[in-house]
Amino acid sequence: MGLKGFSLVTALIAVVAYVVYQVLFAPLPPPKFDTTKYWGPSSRANRVEKTEVKPFKVDYTADVIAKLRNRLSEPLHLVEPLENVNFRYGFDKYMLEKLINYWRDDYLTRWDERQKYLNGLPQFTTTIQGLKIHFIHTKNQTVKAKNVIPLLLIHGWPGSVREFYEIIPKLNKAKDDTAYIVVAPSLPGYGFSEGASVPGLNPTEMAVVLRNLMISLGYNKFLVQGGDWGSLIGSSLATLFPENVIGYHSNMCAAMSPASTFKAFIASFYPSLFVPAEHADFFFPMGEKFAYLIEESGYFHLQATKPDTIGTALAHNPVGLAAYILEKFSTWTDKNNRDAKDGGLDKSYAKDALFDNLMLYYLTNSITTSMRLYAEAFGKQHFGLQIERVPVQVPTGCARFKHDLAHEFDWQLNVKFPKLIHSTYHRSGGHFAAMELPDVLYNDFTQFVKKLNITQ
Ligand SMILES: *[C@@H]1O[C@H](CO)[C@@H](O)[C@H](O)[C@H]1NC(C)=O
């Protein structure tokens, strides 16, 4: 090939590379959103929205609890598991029977006490974009701190605001002259928050709803923290409304763009060049990590495609619901729990905390509406936004917990989070960090905030 031919080939490669880069990888500007979109039933669309904030208390009568106890007294007819499989085929029958007994004969007999505990944090409801939204709102009236900063805490699935009951009191106290005003909403369609009546309330639209909630409470500048869906919703919030977000911290940072996948592929050849050697096992071997995700993500595909069908199997079915939700708390806390006789739940959580969370799904019959979020997130409309290619322009902190479902290293993350100022590795802990290791998450979060150098 002559010089001419060579230049032609080079030019061609350059053009192709440029086009591929533009189509797949180049950062995009933030999409425009209708921040007033209405999500309620059309029958209510013309009514004037009451945006008042009303105090809220969890308040179920003895009758509701007695009915649930009766249901839990019926014969279970569970099927004998295969020998020695523990949790490999799903929730173990014998462990489930034990937990149902505990739920019926212990937990529910103390419902008054549990309800009092749940009401120990002040809660409210208000209407945002046509939906009744429930939220915890705490501020310490007597705290003496130079900085008192509003913080939006966002939970995920199959969690709830219950995940934050241990960390909220810590956040309300002063440390390093800083304390937080905490707002922890139930996501639309979760627990006491109403779900949408029309399709389309995806994680990015949820970010709009939660941002509007903060604004309506008078918080124009706030911090955001979240894991699971809370992580994605929080990162969308920081993407769309950088003017409102002081900093974004997550215990499950994810940059799911083609560029970050490509970087993972490149890094898999020379891991040591891209990740700290002592924590390489968070990311590699990649084949093993990928296989694990495939093994554990059947629920995801189901919920993203037919949430209402699986919802039918779980709605008002306390035993099925317990198995479905607690299985996630077992495996996502540590994948080795699949080989434990008891699913390892007691090692990491107080039983009452797990049942509080379950009760929030059961009492509100919200499992179906909660699972629809998967369908909305993986719908064409949401993919079309390509929100993962719009960089977050606010300071970001990422905490990794060893046993979480998946992790991304800094080089992957900084496509989405160019201002990644805090990146940590915790050798223990799993997906539900706030509930499992509240002190560790609290310390990680406050270290991140320290780096923001906020002065009020
Ligand atoms: C308020 O803050 C003070 C000082 O940090 C702390 O001692 C107290 O426990 C906090 N009260 C609440 C209700 O969080």
C-alpha cells in the first residue's frame, strides 16, 4: 500500500472512530423536563391540588393485625426443598416456616410497640404532581452546629424508609460542626406514597417528583444520598438539577453508559492499572461477577416485563411476600448466604427491622406498584433519554460495600461523575448498607461532606 492508500485508510479509521464516539460515547446535554407533569388519576386531574403538608402516623387497628395473624395461621403447604441446597433454589422452606412463626407469634403480638417505633420519626404527607407523597422529615431543634444542611435520603427496592431509621438520628446530631435536616420520602408507589395512574413514572421522572418535594418544603439547596433505585434517582436528580444539589453520595454508584462498559472491558486486560490492587476483588474476575448478576437477576427481568402478573402472586399474600422480599435481604447482603442453612439474615439484621420493612409493603399492598418501577426504568421512553450519558456536574461521593451486587471503579464512574471527589472501599457490608452498617455509612457520608467545605 502506498502512502496515499495508507493516509486514506488512516483517515477512514479516524472518521469511523469519530462517528462511533459521537453516537455511543460523547457526553450529552441534559434533557428538558416538564417539572409539572401530572401523575394522578385522570378523574382528579382538574381538581385544584392541595399542597399542604399534613402530619402522618402509621395507624393500623387491632383488627387488621388480627386478620394478618389469622392468615399466617393457615397451613402453608410449602414444598419440600431438595436436599442440602439451602438457599440456592430460593428461600428455604424450613427457614420460612420459622420466620412466619416469629412474625405471627412474636412480632405481631407486639405490633403496638412496632407501630410506636415507626412513628418515632416525624412523618408527613403532601401532594406532588398529583400524587400523595409520604415522607419522614426530621430536624434537630436544639442542635448547635455552624452548618445545618438539608439532606434527601432515597431508598430502593425491596427496601423502604425503614432502612434509614438507624442512620437518621445520627444525621440529626452535630459532628464537625455539621448536622442534617433529613427528608426521607417513600418513593411513589412504595409504602404510604401513592403510585402513578399512568405509565411513564421512571427513575428520572421520580427525580423530578422528589426535587419538587424538597422545593415545596423550602429546601432549594440540598444533599442527596441513596442506594439501589435511590442511587439512580439521586444521580438523575443531580444530573437534571445541579442548581439544587450541593453534593451527591451513593452506596451503589453506577454509570451505565456504553463508555463505562467499554472501559470495564479494557480494564479487564490489565486490572492492576485501573483499580487499587488490594480491592481488585470488588471488580474482578469480571466473568465471575457477570455470572453472579445473571444468576441473581431473574426477578429483574420479570419485574421489568410483567410486574402486574408477579404482583398478583404477591399482593395480599403475606407468606409469598415474605419469601420474595427476605430472599433479597439474604442474598444481596452476602452471596455466600445462599449456602447458609438460615440464609444468614440474623447475622446482619434485627428480625424486627426486616419485618417492619415487610409490613410497609404488606399493609399498603404496594408490592405491585413498587415493582412497576423496573418496567418504567427499562421502557423505551426512559432509554431514549440516554440520561446515563449526561454527566453529573456536582461533587460526587461513592462508597462501595464488598458484598453489594455490583461495583464500578473510578475510571468507569468518571464518565458520568467527572467530579468524583470521594471514593471508598468497605471490606464488609452488602446492598442494604444503611440498615446493615449504619455507622459505617454515616461515617463515609460525613467524610464526603467534609470534603465539600460547606460554609453557611
Ligand atoms: C440534637 O443535637 C444534639 C447535639 O448534637 C444531640 O445531643 C441531641 O441528641 C440531638 N437531638 C436529636 C433529637 O437528634
